[in-house]
Amino acid sequence: MSPTTYGEVLARNIRAARSRADLSQQDLAARMQRLGYTAWLYQTVGNVERGKRRVTAEEVFALALALDTTISALMGASDQDGAIELPGGQAIGAVSVERLAGRGVNDHAITWRGTFEPSVTGYRRLPGVDPFDREWLAQPDFTAVPDKWHPGPETRQQPVVAAIVTSDRGVLVGKRKDGKPPWTFIAGEQDVVKDENPADTAVREVKEETGLRIRPGDVIGERVHPKTNRTMIYLAATPTRSTNVFVGDEAELTEVKWASLAEVLRLMPDMFSPVHDHLVRVLGSGEADDG
């Protein structure tokens, strides 16, 4: 049996725990967001479960809470792994990994049984239970706070997708009617209730607001916006045919146009750095038609 990386073990354990909890990737992302990990989207869960994104110690702790399991259950290996390979080439047996994760004969994994509130820092002792019994503490009862773990569409803040549309005329921008901010990339909320992905959102929003049909590309970057505290996804895109644009949503925009690199840097001085770098690569330093 060939060695397994520890990242693969962790990814498999998270995937298995989510399956046992009967949660979708969107469900798990929503629970992580309620614990304060606002940048976690269902795409994040997918990348974690495929081993394409590393998780931090803090995220492992939160995942154990959100998945109704224990840290050791997420961190342990199994016989099917054979051995875990380290970057230096050493192979550690699965049994040793189990011990490192605190599992096995001296398993002190906690089984949770009580009511959990994210703001509570301690846990209530169950009456008549030995405090040294490993069954003492109780599992977070997510059904006790359905409004926290399952917010309805009307209360859930959806991610905002910004389409970074570029052509030989420059980058597509719009002037906001409310001036907050004055100029922006074409953007809109992702409809996660309808299981819309970021590419779908970009295509829909650009067509509705500018009349332009686009071909979505790769995600340039994600962040929690420092001013709005909204999760933002920035997606590259190009026109499929014509580059003619018009104001399609007069309630939000007063003008849409193609801007050169120099102009867009002047209009958006606080631009997200990965978007800035993308535009420099795609547009270079040449001036574009501002019509």
C-alpha cells in the first residue's frame, strides 16, 4: 500500500464527517460562517475535501463543532492509510498517527451532549455525571438554535460576485447611482438558494446591468470586504462577441463603460490587489478607448 499524505487523510475525514452529519457543502459553509469564518463558501468546502486547500488549526477546531464530531476524529488515520508520508520522505505508520491524534486505547475523545451557543465560553455539567468521565461534555445541539445554523434566505448574506470583464477596449466598470462607491466593477449577490455558482452570477449580472454577454474565466481572488464585511468573489471574464454596453439597471447605475488601466486605477484607488495584478497582466500599460 502506497503512503498517503496527511492532507489527504484530513480531507477524507472532513468529507466523511460531513456525510455522517447529513450536511451539504453549503450547509457546512453556512455553519462555518456562523462561527465567524465568513470567507468559507461551499466552494471552500469542496476544495478542502479534495485536498486543494489547507486548513488551519483554528479551522479544524471550528470544523469539529460544525460537523458535530471531535478534533481527534478529524485528525486520526485508519488502517486503510497504511503509512503517512512526511515531506522529508519518512513514512509514519497509521497506528502511530492514531496515537498522535489522541485516539486508540487511551482515547479521551469527548462526546458532546448539551446545548451549544457560540457566545458561551464554558460548558454546562450534566447532573449526576462523573466530571472525569469522557462522556461528560455534550455534543452541540444544532437543532436547539436553528436560526443560528439554518438562517433563511431572507437573513443569510449571500456572497457578492464581481465580474472583472476585460477586452481590447479595457475593463468594464459602472458608475453607481448611490455613489457608494462612485465606480465599481459589475457585481451582484450569488443566489446560493438556487445553487448558483459564481460563474452563473457573473454572466447574469453583467447581462442584466450592461447587456453584455460574457464568457466567465477563473476566480481571481476572494476576501471579506473591509468596508461592507461582505464575502467578495472576483471572477475574470471576457465578452463572447460584441463589446457594446448600455445601462441595463438604471436603479443602480448611471453609466457603464470600458476604462483603460490608467483610468480604472484612478477611479478605484483602493482596488483589491489580486484584481490590480490581474488587470496589469491583461491590459498592460496601454491606453484603451473610454467610449
